[in-house]
Amino acid sequence: MQGPNRRAGRPRPAPRSSPRAAAPKPKPPRVKLRRNPNGMGDHRVRVVVGRAFLVLALVAAGLRLVQVQGFEAEALSQRSLKQRVTVQNIPGQRGSIVDRDGNLLAFSVEAKALYALPQLIVEEQRKAGKDPDERKRNIAAYMKQVLGDQVDEQELLRKLFSDSKWLYLVDRVEPAKARMIREKFREIGAEYRQIRQYPSGKVGADIVGFANWRMEERKAAGLEGLETYKNNLLSGKDGRRVVDTAAGSANVTIPGSEREVEPATPGSDIQLTIDTDLQFTVQNMLTSYVQRVEAKGGSAVVLDAKTGEVMALADDKPFDPNNFADSKPEQRNNRAVTSPFEPGSVNKVVTAATAIELGLATPQTVLSVPGSIKVADREIGDAWNHGTIPMTFTGVIGKSSNVGTLMMAQQIGQDRFAEMLSKFGLGERTRLGLAGETSGRVPPRSQWSGSTFGNLPIGQGLSMTVVQMAGMYQALANDGLRIPPRIIKAEIGPDKVRKEEPRPEGVRVVSPETARTVRDMMRAVVQDAPGQRGTGPAAALPGYQITGKTGTAQQVDPNCGCYSNSSYWITFAGILPADKPRYVIGIMLDAPKAGTAEATSAAPLFHDMADYVAQRYRVPLSPAAPTLELLPKNG
């Protein structure tokens, strides 16, 4: 019997058909969404989009936080520090200026400028629950108690109650008093200051000059004289400190935030060759004399005959650096080195020295001197009328004969005369150590005309300073060796190590024999023997042999460009004593007007200065000297 069929009940598969015969598959029906009238669909979209943006923003912020805290942390920290920390210079203590004996001429003292931040006072007091107005009144009252007449209490209150973020309350406060105020009121800040003091006042002021505090540089700096010329040496080296500043401003320092980073190095001291007592005396004598003769001005210098050191250098109208604001520009101009003049007959020493050096004459050589001489197109005469007279070469210098001098200069010749002018240092700066020094003027040899040689030997047509003029006579006083003058003796460093200023190398002008001969023959200038009188007997000093030369030079009249017959430079240069020289004194007076004998000569002023110098330095007396022959006895 046949068993049951196992496939029974299973659906049979449809018969396969070819693709071509297959019926097309129907497309699913398109479902069309309808807008929810309550807007619920749009809300869901906005929520989804908002969440997506929020996630993205959080991710970006996280990445930025990682970047800032990880990769850029150090750079941002430095940038933030720069916004609240400022580096400031700490000025070094300015060096002093002293005279040859160590007496102070200029020095600095420390002071404080007190300042406040009024708005910060208000903020801090309110945070502490206190009354800021009462705090300000207490500050003003205490400052008045400590500083006394240095401050006005009402003015302090006006400043403290202002809307300013930062302001100065008072300047130039003693450090001890500033400390008292700051210990009681920490809101008050203090800035370092230097006050320059000049204990000698006007004495040597146009040499020393002036320095004051510069706010923009936060240090003291020179404005005039050596204070300017040697400013870097005196200033030292600045240090550094850092301070916290309010609102990122470099000018608004938060009180108590100062931290020193690098200490300052003090400046060096400068020792001058000046003797303060001599400077005082020379300055006063010059000023008094200029006033008496009604001159426009005057200058004087005293040199050490052997070293060329400047012992005194004065103008007649010095200023007081302690009251600098009251001074005038012309007072601050050191005319002794900045204002050249025509020296007149003082320059005849060049002819005298050259003629003796070349062997063209001796002191006793007799010249037949006419009343005038023609040089090129010019007729030149003496200061007094005379016919042809015999004069010794000593007499030519002693009586200051223009004609006799030009006769000897013609024997010398223009080239040799020009060479001697250069040896005497004319036409070039002395480099004595002061700012603004001029070289004066000597016409270049190539530019000399026929009449030039009628001017130069008698001291016209060239110019020099009073220091250059004295330097010529220093060469004679030092046996023919000219030592360029100097005014700085030494530098003393912050470590107190002394550095001597190098002594300038000497220039051989004439031989020692020539120098001694000319010194002796020029004693005739101050001689007052009967019939043998020189042009400057008022310069004579009893007990001493004096060598010197008077000078009178016509000034140029600006109206015509020609020489004036009423305005003169009056000069005198001399040596004390002539036999054993110790000092040289040079004097210039600018256009004296008074109708007195003093107004026509600086010899009386030389006498007074030489007298003081001889006493101060105990110069030994000179042996008696014979009277010199100016006019031959058989003439």
C-alpha cells in the first residue's frame, strides 16, 4: 500500500517564466504629508537643529579651551603680564663736580615725588566699608603735619578729591619724610628724584653749568657747561625695576608695587683744576671793573705757567644755577672760550719771539722808527705822533710801536710769521675740556693780501679767545714749551679709583733762551722809569718782576663794515713773576665807554689779580731788576 505523499500541504512554486514575459512591478503609492495645523512638526525640526548647533559650539569651545590652556598658555600669560607690568629705569646717582682741593661745586641729593590714585582710594575704602572722603582728609592733614610749609593742605584736598586717576601731590620731599607718609598711608606712592645742588652759587657757574631732573627720561641730565659736556660720565649706568601699572598704563604706577631687577651704577665724580677761592676773587674783580669802565663785558683766565692748568676762568655776568630760571642766555654763554676777539698789541709777542729766535734782533737792537709806515695800500702809524726816532727793539715792544713792529715783521717774512702763529696755537681750539670752545680765526696763508701783513703783527685781522691769548704767554713762561690748557684734573669712578686726566703733549714754540730773553725784554711794558716808561706801568707789582703786554684793538663797526674809532677791545696778558714764572693772567674787556684811565687799559685789573695770586700762593719775591733801555740815551 502506497504511503502518504510528504509534500502534501506545501504550496507549489509558481512556474518560472522568461524575463520578457514578466509583468511590470507596480510603484509604491506616494505618501503626501500634510502640515500640522498646530506647528508641531516645525518645532521638532528647530529643536533638532538647535541641539546640533549646541553640540557643535560645545565641541568648538572645548577644543579652544584645550588650545588655550595647553598650547597657548605660556604666550598668553606673557601677554597678560605685559598689560599690567611695566619696566622702568632706575637712574644712577649723578656724580659730583669738585675743585682742585675737593670742594664741592655740584652734587646731587635724593628726593621723592609723592603721588596718589584718587579713584583707587575710593574703591579700596568702599570695599573695606569705610568713608573714602574721611581717608582723603586724613591724608591731607598728615602730609601738612609732616611737610609743613612745603605743601598747602587745601591744594592737597583739591587734588585728592579730583576725578583724576593719577596725579602728583608734591615734589622734592626728603626721603625720611616721604617714608613717614607712606608708612601711614600705603595709597600714597613715591617716585625717585635727584636734586642738583650748587653750593658755590655763581662761582664757576659758567664752567660747571647746570643739570636738572628730566621727567621724560626719569633722570637728571645736563643743560649747560660741564654738566652737559660730561653728562654720560656723570650719569653713570641706569638700573631697572618693574612696577604694576593701573589699567595697563605705563604712567600710572600702583603704590607699593615696585620691584628692583637690576641695580643702578653711580656716575663718576669730576675734579677740576679750578681753585674756588681764586675763581671767586677773579670773578668779582672782573665784574666790578667791567661795571666801573661801563664795558659790554669781560673775561679773564689764570693759568699755571708750568702745567697749563686753568686755575680760574671767569666772565663778568655769571648766572646762579640754583636759580636757573632767572638766568639769561648771554649769562650762560662762557665767553672766555666761545667768544673770540681781536687782541691788538698783545699779539706783538709773536713778532718779538720770532725775531729773537731767528737771530734777526737782540733786545738792544736799535731801529730808526718813522711816524708811519706804508704796507700795500695802507698807511699805518703809532698811537702817538712822532717823527723818525731811534728805539731799541725792547722799546718797540715796551712802547707798543706799530711801526717798529711792522718793520721787524717785514724782516721776518710772511711765511715764517705764519708758521709762528701756528706754533703759538692760534687758529685752533685748545681742547681744554669745555663745550662750545671756538678756534678763533687766522686767515689761511693762501688768502693773505698785501695789507694782511699790515694787520696781523699788530693784532688786527685775526681773533682768539682769552684762553688762547693766555696760552701764548704760557709758552714764554714755560721756557718756550706751550702746554695746551686743561680744566679737568681727574675722574673718580664709582669704585673711588682715581684716573688722572692725561697731560697734553707740549709744543716747542721757541728755545728756552729765546723765551727767557723775551720775558726779560717785555718787563719794559710795566716799567715807569723817567724817559723809559712803558704802556702798562699800572700792572707793576712791588716786589715782583712782571712781564706783560697791553693791547687795544679796534672793533668792526657793523654799519660800515670798517674799523671803529670809538669801540675797542682792551686786553692784557702777563706773567707772575717774570724771573721764575708761576702764573699767567689774561684779561679782555669788551668796548669800555667810561672816560677814565681805567677804561683805556686792563693793566690796573691785572695788578689787582696778580696781587691776590701772589699772596694766596705765597709766591717768593723777585730780585731787583735793572731798568731797561727803551729809547737809546744818545737818541
